[in-house]
Amino acid sequence: VQLQASGGGLVQAGGSQRLSCAASGRTFSSVVMGWFRQAPGEEREFVAAITRGITYYADSVEARFTISRDNAKNTVYLQMNSLRPEDTAVYYCAAGRALSKWSNDYAYWGQGTQVTVSS
């Protein structure tokens, strides 16, 4: 599976941004898709994951972010609303076999897309 993330950029606090992650491979519908993020000087952290209609969110983004997928387009999305400066990070999409918050459970990673939230 190859992953290509896009949609990052600069947004003001309180604004919205939608990230996309396009995946290659014919088994897209069967894999778990996740989003992680990494801020400067911080460890990579879990944001959200989705599989077969089941979603899982980090507490810090619950009710603000929504993960979804379009299996026909082999694409997963992360809709981010009510953005805060602390959401600033490089966002990575990942593919794995378990609905998990642990990065080790994801075998395939995209290149990352920068999201910067200004105050």
C-alpha cells in the first residue's frame, strides 16, 4: 500500500481544514486507516482511525475532527474543525490491520502534510 497525503496549509484558529490521503492497492477497503500527527520536538501521536464504519478518536480531537473514507476512491479524509494552535503539526496517514492508537500497528505510512494553525 502506498499513501499520499494532501490538504495541509495555514489556517486561523477556529477555522477548518480537510486532509486527504489517497491509497494505492486493491485491498484498501479491508485495511484500517489512521491519522497521526507530530509537532516539533514532540513524539508522533494518534489522531483518529477508521475501519468498516467504526471510528476511533484521540480525546484531544473528539467532537472536532471527523475521519471518513471513500472506498471507491481509495481515499481517507480527516475533516478538522474548530482548529487550535496546538493542532499545529505534520499530519501522517497510515494503513494497518488493527483499529489502534499505537503507531506500531500501522505498517504503511504517507509522507506527511503540514498543518499550521495561527492564533
